[in-house]
Amino acid sequence: MTQDLKKTKIWKSIFRHDFSDTPRTRLQRVFGNVFLHLHPVRVPKDAIRIVYTWGLGGLSFYLFLVLSVTGILLMFYYRPTTIHAYQDIKDLAFVVTLGGWLRNMHRWAAHLMVVIVILHMVRVFLTGAYKPPREYNWVVGVILLVMTLFLSYTGYLLPWDQLALWAVTVGAQMAANSPMVGSEGPFQLPFITPGNDAKFFLVGGTIISDNALLRFYVLHCVAVPFLFLIFLSVHLWRVRKDTFSRQTGEKVDVWPHLVSRELLAALLATVVLFVWSLVVQAPLEGQANPNVTPNPSKAPWYFLGLQELLVYFDPWIAGVVLPTVIIVGLMAIPYLDLNPKGVGVYPRMERRKLGPLPIWYPAERPFAVTVFLFGILLWFALIFIGYYCRGPNWEWYWPGASWSHRHLSKLTLKNLPNLWGGLLLAGYALQGVPMPKRAKDRIAGRLGPRAPEALSGALHIGSGLLMSAALFIPLLTAPDPDDPLRSHHATLFAALGRATNAPLVSACYRLVERVGPAMGFTLIGLLAATMGAMLGWLSARCAALKDRLYDDLGSVKYAIVIALLLMMLGVLGKIALRLLCGIKYVISLPAFNFNI
Amino acid sequence: MKRVAFVALSAWLVVLFLIAVGLDATQEWTVYQRRFVKSLNRDERRGLPGGIQQIQVKPLGRVDRCTTCHVAIDKPQLALAEQPFTAHPGDYLTWHPPEQFGCTVCHGGQGLATQVRPAHGEITHWEQPLLRGPLIQASCLKCHGNLEEINAHVPLLRQGIQLYDRLGCAGCHTVHGFGQTVSIDLSDMGDKPWQLLDFTFVEGDHTLAQWIDEHFREPRRVTPGYRMTELPPGEEEIYPTFMPNFGLTDDQARALTVYMLSLTAESLPAKYTIPQTPRVQPAGYATAVERGRAVFQKYGCAGCHGEGGLGGRKNWNAQLGEEEPSLVYVKMTYDRDNLKQLIRDGRQPVPRRDPARPRAPSYMPAWKDRLSETELDDLVEYLLSLYESQVPQPAPVSEPAEAAPTEG
């Protein structure tokens, strides 16, 4: 009977080979199947080890499929109009068979996909899989990451609840603050009005309403997935063309070795999603109400890092310039990292000693790995702060502390005068200046063999002292720029010291009160000098690395790398300045909305 | 190994899917329906609809699924004594046929929901929780302008409206265009989203009704402002609310709460609403003083100056002992024209007691566009009469014994 069935033309036209496990059928299964055909027929054994890839790329793709399927099902129940959308979501939750579960699946799969895509990027970076010939595919990958975030963001509005409306408002407001093309941003072009700026383009109106909902719906369900598929095809195709990054080990057949792993990973992901969707309900708040702003209004978690940055920088810098720099910087990585080592392996960690502390040190790509991981950690730290540590009025609350709308910040913030802020930034930029080999040779020839090192150390410590002076001198002496009436009598330091609980400043103030001005100011001066010198010493310790980097990369690439690095560390520095010293902006040019 | 994993994961998947289907098939409402059907005999079961029930009321834009569990609400012959299987009390359903009105337009709650707590709207993210007990009277005012005719059904609402007039709330608050603008407009108080309210000092549930209720009892506990010690240095203190503590009883506070909840911006279609019966203006007062008392009452002067102008309401950092002035002694300080001018122009800002502290929150608004000249005349008559009526007058001094020297 089965034999007869197998002889029919219908059977043969569907299954074009038999199922015996022979090398020939293994090949046929991959060749003869349009879906599996994406794979090569044979791959190196080590390339598909789970502990190498963790299945992250495949999982990203699988989650995209899950999202497409659940999304299509959800589209049957959803009308993108303000009067229907919220009710449709309620219907999904309450009356559609498995409707709530379906929505949960879609929601949680989207979150999971963002996480997995980011982890995939980290994995690719750590194993050096972006290095030639795979540079271009890394760029495509970054585009896919951005699209994943944009897909999540557009989907966020659709339930039309308070959470959605206000999260999207935060994002749309960032668009309104774009330089040149935003009606609230700096350097506005003359013809830009709220009726034709970037926010209008994004939300289809001056307020977030029916047009925005329709626009986000089309973007979310059609436009972005369409583009996503195109880039996804390129991405997968490039993986085929560029081969896997790890080429060790004997070659094995893709069927069954790779296909079975993919299947298992997909199954595992589905089980996780099933459980997640059964246990945790997707959030749905009250119906969107443009007149009632929840306090705090938070962006979706993957954008909370940016929202947290809004505290420290002008909206157009935190919301437009920094994300652009991050994206372009990510794309530039393969073109800036010329180190050919470390392809196809995780960084080998060497145990070293930094003073008394044991540290693990990536031996082959110390700079690249450290900087990249630091950036990722910083990003997630900002997200953590935004998600768990911010309450009403974006005040700081420790996780678990209960929020109170009556809590008022006692941190009074002042701007540094621009002159001193400029000096501070100049000192900071000087930390990044290298000493090229040529210059070293010349100095060594003229002043003796130890001179370059001494000079470099002196320069670093000097610029460290400059920074510290630029910070402390205005704190101690400059008149209060916000209150010119008092400026003859009070220094900014005094104003801050009385008015702020910024820890460093109030500690200084108390010190002066305790031991008298002469002694106190001397002590503060000593402290400032020590801090500056320490900072300089730290970067002097990195001088050799910088010089080598400069010699390897040449001036242009070095400038880009060091600028990106300084910006990244600068974000941390800015956070410290605000929280410790109560400094709002280092440089403030209100005429250009330029406040950093 | 892989095969085992594959089989195990697939089995898990099937089990989880079955669990999902099972949970979906045994939702709360199915349990209630089954319990109800069990209580019936076979004849009664016939023709009883099963599954999710919903009343769609197009004109009101509402879909109410309450009858999914409250199965016997319009079938008194089948109803049981326990919730949710009771029949609707009274004749209300005859007057308000469910297919025209639904449930939530009167009762509040979340009509779309099919689980108990969400359906009753007693969850964080639903703005109209079920109006339990007498609170439901708040809904009647949505349509019924003719409150006099349904008097017996809305005792609390009536009491609330009367209290609102008696206490002089209109002196500071506006409702539907009538009243002063010293404090907030109350026209849509019943819609106020909880996100705009501070529940820090509310002891009961975090609902609008509870907030209003506690605020009526102890306004300064619920909105205490900020003392200097709570504020960053250099900030001005924020006074507690100047809403007076009227010393309301529980019933009175509840009555006023019901009235507040009844004030919504929701506009129902014209065919649902009954226009207000024109109020009969009491006419033919005997004296200007009595007419003046009516003016005093109508415009809510009592809200700040106290009933009968006795004063005693707090006004932070105002001169005169941080209180709103009592009106008993106006006769001593003002003549007719001065008093009229003061009422016409109001007094804002109020002189401060301590110039370093922020300005007093309450002030005398200008009345010149609100009071007619005759009303003003009557009011002034009334105010000038207060001294005699409110202050215990010393007994008339008896004539001195030695009057005129006797002749001769």
C-alpha cells in the first residue's frame, strides 16, 4: 500500500527523493528544498557548534517568522482607528479564543527578538565574524538591528493605550527635535514648521492621533517588514557567500546536523514563548488620552537608554545625534578594526594582574573587545537606570523603593560657565591625542631616549590637571551665572554648596565650614590636583596603546576611533559631573540649542 | 540525545498548547454559567442562551458583556438569591430597557471584560469602576434633568446638590458654566483620571470616589501642600489646599461625592436625555434683606465667608489672621458705595500677612459681570444687616435715672 502510494506521480512530485539516510538523500534534501536550500550542503563541524553560535542568528530569523505568523493572525482582529483599536485589543483579551495568548506571544516574541538580535551582534563581534570578507554583512546586520527596533517601536503604538501613546510621544518628540528638519530642533531650515517637520512625517500630523495610528500600522505590518525581508535576504545570502567565520573541523552534512539543531532551537524558543505567554500578560493600560500624561512616561525599554540620556543632554543630541553616532559607529567597526586576529574564536582571556587585582584580559584583541563590551554594558546600564531607577518627574529611585509624586529633587543644577566648560572639554580631548612614532623618534633624537615617555606623561598629567582646574576653579571662584544680583558676593561654589546636595560640592562646602576657608580651599585644591593627576596618570598608562593604535590605523581612522571612544566615556563623565557636582551642562549655547 | 530532546520539546509544546486551550475554555464566566444552569430544571434550561452574551448599544458606543455572568438579570422567574444570578431589583429595567441602555452607562465598570475584577472595573487601568451601593445615583444625572420627578430614587444625589448650594461651593467652583473661577472647574469631575490625583495621603482604595470622599472630609490631609522642610532650599512653600473643612458627616460627604461623580463631560444622544424642568424661582420676598440673603446663597458667598457671613475659613498668609474675612462687621467699616465697589472689583491679590511667604491662595473675585445692579443692592442690604442679626446686641441701655432736672 505505502509502496503503491510512493509510486504515484503526486507523491513523487511532492517528495522528490526517498527517505533512506544515505549521503545522496542528505544532499538531495537540502538541494531539493527551496527553504533548506538557503543552507550550504556541507559545513565545518565547529562552525555549527551550539557553544559557538548559540543559535542566535537562526533564532532571530525564527522569531521574525513567529512574529509574522502571530502578527498576521492579530491583523484579523484589529482595526487601526482610534475608536476601534483599544476595543479590539480588549476583545482579543476577553472574547477571542486564545486571543490574549496570541497577543502575548506577539508581544513577548518581539521583546525576545530585540534581545536575541542584540546578543547575535555581540556574538558576531566577539568571534570576529565581521572581519574581512564579512564587513558588508555586518553593516547589513546593523541595518536589520535598527529595523528590528523600529518594528518594535511602530508596533508599540497599536494597542492605543496610555503606555503606547506616551511611549510613542517620547519617540516622536525626539523626531521633532532633530537638527535642521525638526520644528523644535536647532539649525532649523527656514521652511520647516510643525506642519512639515520630521515628527509630522513620522506621525502624519501635529498630534498623535488617527493618522499616526494608521501610519504606524502600515509601517509595522507592511512597509518595514517588506524592507526587512529584503535586507534579511541579503544578510542570509551574504552568509552563504562569505562562508561561516569558523572553518575548523571536518565537514559534516547540513542535513541532519545543522537542520536538527535549528529545529531544536526553534522548538525551545517556542516552548519558552508558550510558557511566557501563559504566565505573563502583555501590558494594557487605560485607553490613550492625550490630555493625561502618566508620570513618568517611559519609552519602550530598548529606547530607555536614550531617554535616560535626555537627562544629560539636549533632546536633539540625546535623541538624534547620539543614536546616529551609535549606529554609524557600529557600522564603521569592520572598517576601523584592521586587526586580522581573532576570527572564528571567542577572545582568549588571559589572567593578569593590575596592581593587586586579578583581571581577565582579552589577549588578541584587547582594545576592540574591551571597548565594544563596555559600550554594550553602558547601553544596558542606561536602560536599567531608566527602567528601574526612574520614577515620577524622572527622579531617581532605587529599585524597589516606592514612588511618591510628592518627592522633590533636592539636586540644584548649574551650568559651568562656557569658558571653563570649553577648557574642560579641551583637556578631555587632549587625553586622546597620540604621539606618533615619527614625533617620538625626533624627540628622542633631540632630548635623549627617555624624553618621549616623560613628555607624554607630562602632557597627559598636564591635561588631567587642566580638566580638574577647569572644573574646580569656577566652582570655587566664578560668579553665579544664574543670579547676577548675587554674583558680587557669592561664588558658584557657595551657591551650589548652599543649594545643592550634589555630594562632591556639599562635601567641599562642609569641609570649608569645618576647617575654615584657608585650610579648606587648600585641601580642596589638593584634592582637585590629585584627581586631575590620577586621571592623567590613567590615560598616560594607556599612552602606549594609543600610540600603537595611531601607527596602525593612520590619522583619519584613529581620529574616528578615538572620537567615538571619548564620546562613549564622555557620557559616563557627564553622568558623574551631574550626579556628583550638580553640573547641568558643561557647555551651554542656548542660541543654538547646544547644551552638552 | 537529539531525538530525546526533540520528542520532549514537542511533547511540551503540545501540552502547553492544550493548557492554553484548556484555560481559554474554562474562563471564569464559563464556571458561573455552568453553576447557573445546574440550578435549573430541564424545562427552564430550554432556550437559555449559552456562551458570551453581549448587549451592543450603538448610540452609546457600548458593548456590555455583563449578562454573560449576570444571566438572570432580566429573568426574575429564574433568578437566584446569590450574585451574580440575581434579577435586577425594582422596575429599572422596564424604564431602561437593557437593549437600549446596556449596563455600564449607569453602573460603570468595564463592559467589554469577561472576568470578574476587570469587568467590575476595579483594576488599575480602568477609569470607571463599578458604582457600588448608593454611588450609582451619580449616573442618573447623565440623562435626568428632571430630578424632581425621580426624587425618591436619588436621595443622596439630591442631598448632594442641596449641600453644594448651601455650603456655597459656587463661590469658588464652576459647574456647567455657573460659578466662580477661584478654584477648579468641576464640570467633569466625575471623569477625572486617577493619574491626575495624588493618593499619597488617601487611606482607602485608590479610586476617584474614595479620593473625593476623603477630600471632602479632610481636605488638608489629602492635599497638604509642601512644608519648607520638604522642599529644596530656595523654593517657595506650597500651602495646603484652601478648600475649607466643612465638618461634613459621613452621609453628607457621600452625598457630595455622588454629586461630584455625576458631573461628567460625557454627552449622551438627545433621545436619551430629559431636559431640566425649569426651576421655579421663589418670588415675592418681603424685604431687600431676604432677597439679599438669597443672592448671598445663590452665588456661593458662604463658601469662603461662612454661612451667614460668620467667617472662619482658612486663607493661608492672608492678613486678618490667615482667614477669609467675616462679614458680620462690614457695617462698621464700609458704607454702601464702598462695599458695592469692593464687591464689583473684588480684592486680588489679598494683602499678605508675611510678605516673605507666597501669596494667599484664595481671593475675592470681581463680581461686576455676574451680579446685576439690583442683586448687588439687595446683597449689600443683607450684608449691612448682618451686624444686627448675627452679633448679640447689648441690651438697650435703660434711660438714666436722673432724667431732666425736675422743675421747681
